[in-house]
Amino acid sequence: MIQLKPADKMPGSFGLPILGETLELISTQGWGLAKNYQRYGPVFKINLLGKKHAVLVGPEANRLVLQEKVDCVSSYLGWKSTMEHIFARPMMLQDGEEHRRTRRLMAPLFHGKAIANYFNSMQSEVNRCLSQWLERGTVPLKNEFNQLALRIGIRLLLGVQVEREIEQIEQWYSTLVRGAVALLRWDVPFTNYGRSQKARRQLKQFLQNIIAERKSHSRQTSDDVLGLFLASVDEQGNALAESQIIDETIHLLNGAHFTTATSLTWTLVELGARPEWRERLRQELKRVLGDETLNLGHLKQLNQMTYFLKEVERFYNPAGVVLLRGVVKELEYAGYCIPPGWGVIVAQGLTHRLPEIYTAPETFDPDRFSPLREEDKKHSFALIGFGGGEHTCIGMEFANMEMKIFLATLLRHYDWDVTPKSEAGVSQKFPFQAERELQAHLQIR
């Protein structure tokens, strides 16, 4: 019988009292863990805000936490300190049967007929965005993608079409997320956090008004996600509470714009540095579309584009470098016993750079996902940029459809330059810092 060691005996350090490595983890958005991995290996301990955490790296660790022992850990306990004050209790912060029930109710909103109904609105917003880019000349790339993805989210999630209301929601939402990382949570008007909380109350009231208006006119079904929420019931005929619908909708706005905007930003950077890939994707579009107008069926045939987007997912981890969980039942891994009360960090960003899975992992190489190589198929949890197991991102298909519509439209009709220039094949250790400086210039082909 193997004698398990207590988690305190893991390599690593708890660092400074209370703060530990919190500030470094926030300032590097998780990438700072790479130095700990290089020093200690795939299992080590750290301290975040006075709480002990085990950091686990590798596909087996991903599978353990996200699938095999999912009932031993809590997503709520992992994320509550950073997310609950902004987003309350959406599905991401739920566990067990509560999470499974919410997911069953939400799943039809992001698959099948529902997802097909979103295509035209996405295409319309993409056309509008690119037309404006062309008129303006040079644009701040990440900011523009943030706005595009948020506008698509507002239209499709909330059903809001009036330009004045879209702009108001954009303003509230931008104020809301600025308070997400505030360490001083003082709800008064002159602090970022206070302004953030006021914006949340305003956004919540706006959604309550929309819901009341739809109910009063018996408009409980529509093509937008909010309407489908209101009509959704489980097998027992139970619906989501209005407060839960509002929490989910506000959080979905965050997911709809944050991940997609980051993915598209780095896709344009990497394609801009690789003329051979631009040509490959254009040839694929010509072969699949011919002279036809882009439609939903075409997107599923764009395999080369899929490889490119998967490499962006692996290389840049747009949804974040880490997944957080709180331990609620004793968890055993790599000879250690992690007790309740600890936290667990699944470092998927580091898994995505493991040479035993990915050939030359510091090189951007979409062909690693082609049928001849399929490096991500070496392990079912080798690529988890959208999460894994029960908590896989429910909006993954939504995000991929939006990105493919944008890229197909861009590649067919435009050329572009991104500055500062990025050298092809050079790893961006802290991409979120570099993306603030990126500018794009668009031209008609």
C-alpha cells in the first residue's frame, strides 16, 4: 500500500503571509506559474489570499479534477472570491446536481436549431464591424474585438436591437468588469468597485424590465437566448428562477465577449505573420464556398480554419491559463493527499505547453491538429482551452461560429496589417500585456 504524503509536503512555497503569490498570479493572469513548474515540476503548492492551493499540471490531473473526482471539488469555492461579487451565482459557480440541472436547461440554447438562428445576426455585425474598420483606417485591435463580440452578445443573448440601448448596455458592462479585480471592495460612488456595483444594479434592472415586458405581452419565446431562457423547462416542468436567468445572462455576456475577442485578436496577429496560412485558408474558402454566400453549412467544412483556431486556443489560452476549484472531499494525486479546505489549480495553460504532448510546444503550428498528427488526441484532456468534463464551456459552439464567420468574411474580402509586427513562431509569454498595443489596418482585396 502506497503511503500518501500530506499536501503540505509538496514542493513549493506559501510565500508572503496572507498574500502569498496572489499579486503575481493576477498581474500575469496565471502565466507566472510557469516559473514554479520549471522549478518544482507538475505538482506544487502556493498560497493565494491566505488559502493553500495545490497546482496540478498535465492531462491526467485535468481528467482527475474535471471528470473523475468532480464531486470532490467545488467550482463555487474555487471562483467565489473573484467572481461572485460581480456575477452572483451563474452556472459556472454551481456544483453537483444544481449545476447539472442548470446546464440541462441551458444546453438547448447553444445547440441545434437555436445556434443556427444566430448566424444572420452574427454575419450582420461582422459586416458592420469590417465596414467601419475600413472607413477608420487604423483601429486598436483588441478593443475593437471586445466591442464586436459584446455587441453580438447583446443582440443574441438579450434580443436588444435599438442602437441607443446597445450603447447603454456596453457602457454598463464595461463599468461592471472594471471592478472585477478590485481588491478594495468598498461600494461607494468614488471607487471603481462602487461604480461597478452600480452598473450591475442598472444592468439587472434593465433585464428585469425586459423580462416583465415580455411576460406582459406573452412573448416568452423568441430567437434570442433570453427568450429561450424564459421558455425553458426541465423534465418536471420547472423553469429557472428570474434571478438565476439574470445572473446567467450577465455572465454569458462576459464569456461571449472576453474569450472570443482574445482569440480573434491573436488569430489576426498570427495570420498576419504567416502569408502561407492566409493563402491556405483562402484556398479552402474558395473550394468550400465557390461563388456562394457564406452559410452555416460551410463553416463545418473549414477544417484548415479549425486547426488554426485550435492552435490559438492551445497557444494563447483565451479563456485563461488556470481553472480554480475548492476541495470538499479528500483528493489523492501523485502520492499526495489534498485535504478539504485547500484549493486546487488546474493549470491548463501549462499543460498546453508540455513537450510530451505537443511537438515543439513553444512554436505556433496549426498542422499539429491535422489528421496526420492530431497531437491533441494523445489524451482526452490534452486540450482544454474551453474547459472539460461537466464544466466544459457551454458557449463553445457559439464562439467558434462567431470566429469562423469573422475570419471567412475577412479573408474573402480584405487584407490587413497588424502593428507592432509579430515575428512568426515566437512565443508570447504574456500575451494579454502585448495585446494592448496592437493596431490593425484594413484594405479591400
